[in-house]
Amino acid sequence: MSDQFSASEHLVGYLYQIRYALFILLKKIRDESGIELSIEQLDDVAFERQGEPIELLQLKHHISKKAALTDSSPDLWKTIRVWSTQIAENPNRFNEVILTLITTSKAPELTIPSWLKRDEHRDETKALNNLISIANKSNSKTNKPAYDAFLSLSDQQKIMLVSRIYVIDGSPNIRDVESKIAQEIHLLSRFPGSLKSRLEGWWFKIVIDHLMSDEYNTIKGVELQRKIYDLQDELGKENLPNDFPEILEMDEEELSENERIFVHQLRLILLGKTRLRIAVGDYYRAFQQRTKWLSEGLIYPGELERYESYLVGEWRRQFEIMKEDMGDTLPNQDRMAELGKNLFRWFETNNFTPIRPSYIDSYLSRGSYHLLANRLRVGWHPEFLERLGHLIAQAANQVS
């Protein structure tokens, strides 16, 4: 159980770094859009300006609320070791760099961490003297590499190191940081929850690409600003977010029986296998997207009903034209399938009807037609109702 807890703590710690980095960058770009950020390169998190580090951050997250940051805390000394090593290797680079230790633990009064906070009790001299004393006298095997790294610095380097360190204790945990992010963006959209969830989803993808890169790179604050602007546009009155942008092909077996009526419709007009798989993908994407919009309150049922009524109206116009072209004599089966395929082709390629003026992805209208076809409100074959009407009754019986 202890190993499992330790693994969980480490995993949460990594996720904490990613989420906290977003929180800090959101705050910093309010004043400086040119700021850049890196994760797990110069430090846990680092901020740069024009290629030079301006702040290095060590983040310590603890699941237990009882954790304390004391004079002998491994969290403190691991951090000291990291920064001491960096100063020893490149002393000139860190003369003006702020070194910030962010921890969910609390620093008790009259301790080294408490003297390094950014408040009226800050006392760099006391902190330095106690660091030297502990490093010389302590028998801690865990902290010994950190003691050695710190003591190897020159007196001037020790003074410089301590002068650059700032401890932020009692920081919000990984759940509370999510709330802090929400507070940062709550005035940016009518739907701050939707903006936050999409922004975090984008952020995690960006960080993964950042961490997987073989070359040194940074995440630019301007990228975050542009993404926020894009999401603001998507969540505006004239638009909606597209959460399923990837073209999808699916087998009909991935749908329930009640969801395959539109597939029977397409089989009546002898649609090919590949186009059938694409149609199933459009159906699924449209269903998922509409459900997500409704669950987030981004769209109302009445708006979807009006949209569907418009689609049905457009279909009816073209369906009646097809019936007139057939004439009074019912054509043979192959001809009816051909007419139905031509009708479907028209809707598939020409009838892009956006649900809102600025929403540009056409799969929603195609998928919505499949949803309507699944309820037999629209159809492609001239005799679709006569041939498939019994499926609606079967589906109703299965539900009841």
C-alpha cells in the first residue's frame, strides 16, 4: 500500500506541475505577453524572457494535509541541491533569477522556510546561518547530497542563492488550482466552465508536445493568449466549439440496433462500404457534439429543433423534386436506388447548413441528417417509409 501511495503522490505531483504552470502563465500574460515557459528543462517550471531565465520554480505537492516544510525537510533540501548545482555550473546566469519554491505544505514560524517568504518576517541572514549550521551538523543520509552541494558553494554564492529564494507555502492543491484557473478566466466568456475545460485540454496536449520534443523549446505566452481568443470566438453568440474535428470512419457494429435505421436507409440506395463507414462516423460525431453542447448549456433544445426543422424543409424540397422527376410510372428497383443515391449525394456534398453563422464544420449538418434519417423524418430512397417504417415500431417496442 505504501508503494502504491508513493506512486500516486508522484503522479499527482507531475500533473500538479502542468496545471500550476498554466495557472501562473495565465497570471503573467496579463502584464507581459512575451513571457515564455518551459517544464522539466531548466527546472520543474521556468519562465524566460528573450531566451534568458527570469524565474525558476520548484513545485512540491502533498496529498496529506499534515505535511510541513521544516528546516530539515527533504523538499527544502532537494530544492537547495538543484539550485546549488545549477549555480556551481553556471554562476553568472543566476545573478538576477528568482528562485521560487511552491509547496502545499505549511512552513512553521521561526524556520528557514518561514524566513524566506516574501513578507515582513523575511530574514535572509537567519536563513543563511541556519542552512550552513544544519548542513554542517546534520547526520541525515537523505539530505547529505544536498548538504554537500550547498556547502561546496563559495560564501558569496551562498549569499546570492539565499537572496534569490522565495518560499510560497500553503499553496492550493491540484484540485484548488483548477478553481484558481477558473477564477482567472471567469470574465472571459459567457461559459467559463466550457472555456476552462477546453483550455486545459489544449494545454495538456501542448505540454506533452513540449516534453516529447528532442530539442530545447519553450511554450510562449502569446500561444496561450491566441488559444483563449480562439475559444472566446467559438463560445460566442455566432459560433460553437468543434470538439470532434477529426474525420472518423466507423463500422455500423459500433452502434446499437436502434441507431442503425439510417444505415438501412443508406443500404436501400446501395451506398458503398467506405462511404457507409464515413456516414456512420458523421452520425457519431454529430451525436456526440450535440450531446456535449446540450450538457454544457452552450445550445438549447429549441435551437436544435429549429435547426432540424430547417434541414427537414430543405430535404422535403429536394425529395419532392425527385418524385416529380420519377413521373407517374414507378421506376424499377435499380432506378429508384439511383435516384435515392443522387438525392443523398446532393445533401452530402452541397447542402452544408451551419447551425450558427460562424460555425464552419460541415459534418454536423451531414450527421444531423443521419440522425433525422434514423427517426425516418427524412429519407433518400423514394419508398423509404414503406420499406423501413416497421423498424421504428420495433425500436419503440425495444425501449418500452
